[in-house]
Amino acid sequence: MNISSNRRTFLQTAGLAAGAAIVPRTSEAASATGASPSIDTDVLVCGGGCAGLAAALSAARNGAKTVLIERAGFAGGIITAVGLPYFDGISSIKDSKIIVRGIGFELLAKSGVVQPGATHTVKYNPTISNVEGFKLLADRLLLAERERLHVLYHSMACGAEMDGDRIAAVLVANKAGLVRVRAKTVIDCTGDADVAAWSGAPTEKSPELQPLTLHFRIGNVKRTPDIGKNCRAALEKAHERGELPMFYGPGIMFMFAQNEIYIHGIRVPADATDPDDLTRAEMQGRSDAWAMFEAWKREVPGFEDSYFMCAAPFIGVRETRRIVGQHVLTEEEITTTKPFDDAIASGCWFLDIHPNKITLNSAWAVEKKPLDPYDIPYRSLLPQKVTNLLVAGRCHSATRLASSSTRVTVTAMALGEAAGVAASLAAKGGTSPISLDGTEVRKKLRLQNAGPAQDLS
């Protein structure tokens, strides 16, 4: 048996324990002897972000015994851990027609943003009104599947044990120590393809990675007609003084309250698969957010009585590793809307690359061009060399440009839902995900009004 592990992983924990109702208890015998506790399950989902939340719900709802692990004390990923409230990828940029249904649409509807029978959204990237409310919604949906679904928050995958071309167990670090989770199928929703990399599946990482962004909020701000222009001018001066290395936009949005702004503007170049670099980026992000706040409070009308409310728990990561899978989705296939028989999801977001430099007024150095809905094949969720692994979210198999579109919130949910369906079919059939016919996964998704846009009712 070959054992691989991430020797440089920082084991991250947070301050709130998950509820006893959803945490598997370790055995007294294991505690007494000091042996590592273990869990056996049909499906293990690593990461509870947008892809992982959908994958866990999908697998459990389709009858598979499922374990979900998440490093934070809550699910939701970019929405909750990074604080980005946008449902990017749910609707066409051209006409706001809903492209993705299934669990992504369910979450938006249960957040009160759209009606269950809606065909269009008010804008192509609708937002939820309360991030904390989304944490509760995720908890409630996960708890509703408690008979088949165990959730372990404050738990992080830290290694993989291999038996030939199969993952025999994933090592999970949490308050119980190292927990060995033995699953028939593993779904890597870490965003960084961590489990895929540790298991020996081929991955790639571009020489230049998109920058990281910390989102933050400022309270007691008075809206003024030129607030965006004035904020930008203040940041340019802060940069000239050496107080702010890099920024973009900035995006200044009165989104959650009339006197509170939510800010896109931090830009930190880093490799989030390197624990040292990720730590530096988190520290730099907080420093930059505070520098922005101080510049605005000092120089911009409307900020005189403002206060720094909060920064998100985690800095947002756009790009790290991607698997080199059974099919590598390309930007040419996306832009020409190439059809795939084994399509399991549709994307519709534009090619979205953030550069590692200052861009004023905008986040991008190139023009934002709308795309028609395109197919994402099942084979792009399947790595090479590992037979019982699926990969969903921004680290699925795609070129850098293609993944700049597929990486967004709701597209990740759609990929996670498809991975959950595939894992449940594999469990029922006593087979592996790589042995499944992707068209069968597509048929199952269609029965639950999910999958590619052309299959939706």
C-alpha cells in the first residue's frame, strides 16, 4: 500500500464545534488505545464549498451513505467563508435566462431571491441578502439528510492512502486527531485538487496564477454621488505613498444595508497551495483592507464616521491546481458551444481572468464578453490514474481560460451535484465512477431537473 500525504499542510481549526447531531462519535476503544478512529462510507466529499455542499446533498439524496468534511465551521465556501454573495453562473449574461437549476437554483429560491417557477433572474448574477442566513440554510439542508449524511466541520483532508489505482482512505485532521475515512468513492471539492494531487492523479498549475481577493465591509458610510470616483482616487494616492501594493476597481456596493458598503478591491498575487504563501496572502489581504479603510476615512466624503465592520474569514482563491482528466475542457469548446453526449452541466459565465496588476474602474484587463450556454462533459470530472475519485468545482479538468468561466459559484454547484449523482450510481452498482457511462449520469440528472440547460423542463 502506497501512502502519500501533504507534509506542509497547515491544519486549520476554528472556534465552534459542529452540532452533536451531525458529528460521528469516535469509539471509546479507539480513544482508550490511542488508535486513529476510522469511518466507512459510500461517498466522502472533501470540502463543503459550493461544489462540495451540492455534492454531499446530491449523493445523500440519491441514497448513498455520505460523509462531508469542511475546514471551516460552516458550509458554503465562497459565499460564506469568502463572503461573496453572488450566484454567478446561474443565468445568461445576455438576457438573465436561468441556465442552471437543480441544487443551485434550489439554494437561490430558498434564499428568497427567486420564485420556484422562475425562468429569469432580475440580473444575471443575483445576490443573497444575508451571508449568515445562507450558513443556516446550508445547515438545515444538510441536517435534513442526517440519516445518510454525516457532516464534520473543522475537519481537513491531509493525505491519501492508496491501494493500487484506488484511494483506500483519506486522512482527515480534526479534534479527534487523524481520522481515516474509507470511502468507495471520494469527491475532491477542495478547490485546489488536494486529494487528487496526493493520490497521484495528474494535475497542472499555470506559471502565473490569478490573484487572491479578501472581501470586507465598512459600516456607517453615507452615500454620495461621486463615492466610487473618490474612493478610487484615494486608493491611487495610497498606492503612490507605498501604503497599498495593488488593488482593482474598486467595487463599492451598498448591498446589505443603506449605510454599509461591501468591497471588492484587494488583489494579492500568491500560490494558495503553498502554506507559507497562503499565510502571507491572508496577512497582506488584511493589511490592504485596513489601508483602504484608513485612506477612505481620511480623504473621502461620507466616510467621516465610518467603521471597519469585518473581513471575510478566508481570502478568496481563484486559481491553483486543476486535474488533467479524461477530457480537458478547452476555451475553444466553450466559445463554440461544442455539444457533448455526456454533458452533465452547463456554464454561461464569461472568460474571467484577473491580472496581477492594478486595473482601475474594472476587475479585468480585457473586455468582458458574454458567452452562450455551453456543455461541460462528465469526463472532465474524472482524473487519470485514480479510479474511485471525482473532482468537482474550479479544480476540474479544463484549460486555464476555460476554467476561468467554469470556476464560478453556481457552475461549481452544478458540477458538484453531478459528481454526487455519479458517486451514488457507482455505490448502487458496486462499481467506480470511471466505469460509469456519462450519459447515464446525465439521464439521472434530467430526472431531477438538473444537468445541462437543454435537458431542463
